[in-house]
Amino acid sequence: MFAALRSSHLFALLENIRFEQSLFTLPFAYIGMILAAHGMPRLDQFLWITLAMVGARTFAMNMNRVIDLDLDRRNPRAARRPLPSGRLSLRAVGVYCAVSVALLFVAALQLNPLCVMLFPVAMVVFTGYSYVKRVSWLTHMVLGAALAGAPVGGWVAVAGTLSVEPLLLFLTVWTWASGFDILYACGDTDEDRRLGVHTISVDFSLRTALIASAAFHVGTVGMLVVLGAAFALNWPYWAGVAVVAGLLVYEHSIVTPGDLSRLTTAFFTINGYISTLVFAGTAASLLL
């Protein structure tokens, strides 16, 4: 039964967009939402924000797979993905891109005019990552910016305005996401160098990449402190920040230039915990 599921079209689609990684950013969108609402927003806002996030992530990941198809076909690890392996057709992925863009746009229309105005900006950022990595190691920061749009989107969807607060949210997620992308790319250094993909580990060294990732994550903890102070959040939030800081220290302690064997644990497991912890701490703080 499981083998049949793995071969199904739905499973291939979920694999193509790395559905499980939605847990990385969805909690941050909800953080922006509940901070703007000073608690829970209206039910219709919650539903449209959730649908907007589904549309945004589905489009971004599918578009990335289309743009990177030539690279994935030449990368032994990536060649097993649904699109280069033929389990998903280019036409099908194109349809999913169109449907997800439509979903995101309809959700923006249901929320407020500023969401609609920011829609083209989101499209540019979502597609930019795949092109930037062909020319510059700044690709990590572009990906970080794409993910950091999640809490800003959650804030704008409820508040209908841009101010200093969503900028703090943006910088918090940007430092975190940029740092973990730098770290994750270390595992593909040799293949990326062969394919001409630019990352910090390729253009400089593994050690430089690990130092840069750690520096970004120090910035993440600093921004979490600033965020908590700016919103006057209380002890559940700070307890969450303390655990997050400990997880980031652990994440960097298990990955070294000479041993990248635990990179998957650092990337998938720990980063999934981090976003959930920050959301839980923020929500509990607002409830109290």
C-alpha cells in the first residue's frame, strides 16, 4: 500500500514542493498574524492567510523545480526528484504553478488592498532565488528574504499597513532562514561546484560557510530579543527563545567542516522545532 502511495501523482507533487518543510515557515506567518491582531484574528482572515501561504509555497517550490530542471538532471541526488525523473511532467507542474498563483492572488484580494499591491513583489522574490544562485553566493540571502516574507504577509493581511513591527519580523526570519540555507548548502558543495552553482561554501570554503551561518543565527537570537522587547511579550515567549538559542548552539555543534554526516538532522529536525517553538511561545504570551 505504501509503495502504491509513493508512486502516486499526489505523493510526487508533495515531494516536489517538499510539503513537510512548510512547517518551517507557516508558524512564522501565524506569528505575524497574531501579533498584528494582538491575539487571534477573525476566522476568515486566518483561513485566507493559510490559503495564501499554501499558494505561495506551492508556486515558489514548483517554479524553482522548473527553473532548476537542467541542473537537477545533471545532479545524481537531485535527478531522483519527481520532475527530472519523469514522475511529474513539466506540463503538470506548470498547471500547479498557475493554480497556486491564482490561489495566492484570490487570497490577497480577500484580505486587503496592500496584499494585492505586494503580490508582484512576492512573485519576483519567489522566482529570483533560482537565478541568483547561478551568479552569486548572495543566493542564501535571497532565499532568506523569500521565507521572511511569511510573517510580513501575516502582519499585512491583518493590519493592512506596513510599519516597523513587520520589519523586525522580517529580519528575524531572514537571519534564521539565510543561516540554515548556508548550512544546508554545505552538503552539496562538490556537486554545486561542478554544476557552477554559487554558494558561500563553493565560492569561499566550508569553514567560512559554517562561520557565516553561525553569525546569522547569532543575529536571529538578537532579533528574537528585540522582537520580544518591542511587543512586550512575557515569560512563555522568553522561555521559547531560550530553548531556540540552545537548539541553534546544538545545531552548529554537530556540523563541522570535517563531519557533515548530521547535516540532515540539523536542517530538518531542529529547524522544524525552532519555528514551532517561537510560535507557541508568542501565542502563549499573548494569551496570558
